[in-house]
Amino acid sequence: MTRALAAVLVSVAVGGCSPSSLSPEAERGRQTYVAQCTTCHAMDPAQPGPVGPPVKGSSRALLEAKLLRGEYPAGYQPKRPTKIMPPQPQVARELDALAAYLR
């Protein structure tokens, strides 16, 4: 099963077939989050995941720094002291959508 198909199946199982109350951009961000982030972060971004902290409310600047460069923006205090999250450059084109969903 491809990763994309798995993400669709999880999305349908979690969200059902009802229309989303999210904007189209935030819905795209939700799909990216489900496909790329839930291995370490919880399905509910407000909750801690098995490895990663809650990410709800993460700014676009934080997402860009952490996902693309593996670092934190200047002055940012991480929620956890670990540095196990590798950069995730495959989500570069979806940063705005992901930020819209996590808002």
C-alpha cells in the first residue's frame, strides 16, 4: 500500500465522509499532517505523540526552521530538549497549508 493511499484511508477513518469545516488550505495541511507527522506526533496536534510534542499553534517560521533546516528560530524555547527530529524537506511545498491547519 502506498503512503498516499494509507493517508487517504486514515483520513476517511478519522474524519469520515462528512464535509470538513476547514478551509481548503487547512484541509490540505491536515492531509499533510496525517501523512507526514503522525508517526511521531499525535493524530490530534494538540496532544503529545509517542515521540514528538504537541504541535498545535506552531508558527510558519517554526515549521520552516524545524522542517527544512532541523533548527529552531532565534529565541525559540523548544518544548523538549531532544534533537531527534530530522529535517523533513518533502513538506516544503506544504508549509503554508500545514501552518494553516496547525493554527
